[in-house]
Amino acid sequence: IILSLAIGSNRQFSFFGLFQGHHESWELFWESRLPRTLAIILASSAISLSGLLMQTISQNPYAAPSTTGTTEAAQLGILSSLFFFGKATLFQKMSFAFISSLLFTSLFIQVIRRLKFKEKWVLPLVGLIYSGIIGSFAEMIAFRFNLIQSMTSWSQGSFSMIQRHQYEWLFLLVIVLLGVWLYSNTFSVMALGEDASRTLGLPYQTMETLALVLVSLTSAITMVGALPFLGVIVPNLVRQFAGDFFKKTRSLVVLVGMILVLACDIVARLVIWPYEVSVSLILGVIGTLVFLMLIWKGEGT
């Protein structure tokens, strides 16, 4: 967090100047550095937890918003709001993204349960095909109604444009965090599977819907762009040394996800300094390698 606050293209900022009360340092801190760091913390925490929730309800370690079409569905919802309203408000964009994410993710969950995969790695394969179909519809709308620039800016995950008064909606993600913490015991039981949960008296269908609502809400709110494979690799990395108990791993998932995205964002700022690359580029390279390693290791065991 300290490195994220300190590193940037503007050399006028320094912690010494901040403590001395220099106007330029204070203005840069409040207008850019602090909003950007807070946005990273909120977005990465919620997306990592969403991956953990998806893996819990699907009983598959490779499930996440980025491998089940949820991210692409949110993008389709945003483009649909621009189509219907032109200059759509933030609330309208989020509402369309939330409804689209919930509908398409619920459909995917029902499909994979009917197919009953023997190999767990088949889920992300089907999910990527499903995401491609949704993405094709989104691109069709974008090209037809000259919204391709809006689509491109959303698909490239970046925090470079985050400033004061341009990120406050991300605090709505606190609802997701509180929901996960409040129902942690229930989600821990759900990890045992549907049959065991129903035997223990858990209203499985209701809690599954709640989990999907929290995941969809996260995708709708985090309009800072795609953070590929974050929801997949972070829960799996945490399980390597902390086990499968949901209530125990939730805090570690938040912490590891936050550190990973902060580190990738810092690298994105430094790799061609004073310019930046997209944080999704750095995270995508790391995420792909870790994801392949997880599949390879899973198949080996």
C-alpha cells in the first residue's frame, strides 16, 4: 500500500512533502494516489471473494467470474444500458450489468450441473466458450451502435484514470464483503456439497441465489475493467497452505488478492515509466501461468 501511494509518474509527490504540508503533495495524494490505491483494494478484494464463492457453489476449483461468463455478461449489460439510454447514468449501467450478470451466470450454473463433467478442468473450457458467445453479442452491439470505444475501455483493466469523485461507487463493494462475512458459516457448509447441505437443513437453493447475487453485484460494481484469472488463482493459491474451510480462507483470499493486484499495478506503472501499461496485461500473464500450473498439478494428483 505504501509503495502504491509513493510510486507514480509525477515527481512532485513525496511523503516528506506530504508530512510538511506541501500543497502539491497533498493535492496529488488526495486527488490521485489515495483514490487509486483504495480502488485497487476494494476491487481486488471483492473479485477474489467472488471467485471463492463461485468455486463453493459449483464445487469446482476453476470456477470464477472470468471463467463462467459473468464478467462478459456485465460488459454486455453496460453496453445494453448505453444502447437503451444513450448517455446512461452510473446507476443505469450498474443495474443493467447486475441483471445481465445474474441471468447469464445462473444459466451457466444450471448448464454445467446438467452436463455433469467428469473432469473439473472442463468447466473453464466450457466457460470460455460461453464467455466468447456472450462477448460476440457485446461486440455486435458495440460495432452496430458505435460503442466500441466504451467496450475497449472497460475490457482493459486499468486504474490509471481513477481520481477523486471517480471511484466512490466502489465502496458499494463493502456490501459484498459484509454479505460474505455474515453468511460465512452457511457458505462453509455449502462447500460440503448440495446433498450434505440439505441433510444438515440448509436452504441450499436460497443460499446459492444469494451467492450469485453477491458475485453479480461485484461484477456490476467493479467497472474498472477486467482483472483476468484473479478469482481463479487467488482462492487456489490460498488453499495450497490454508485448506478448504471457507471461514478460514476468506480473510486470506482478500489479503492475497489485494497484494497481488497492488503488485501488478506497481509493475504496470514502472515497466515503461513514466508511461503505464494496463494492469490486466501484467495480471493476465501471471494469471495464465499460475492457472496452467494449477490445472497441470490437479491432473497430476
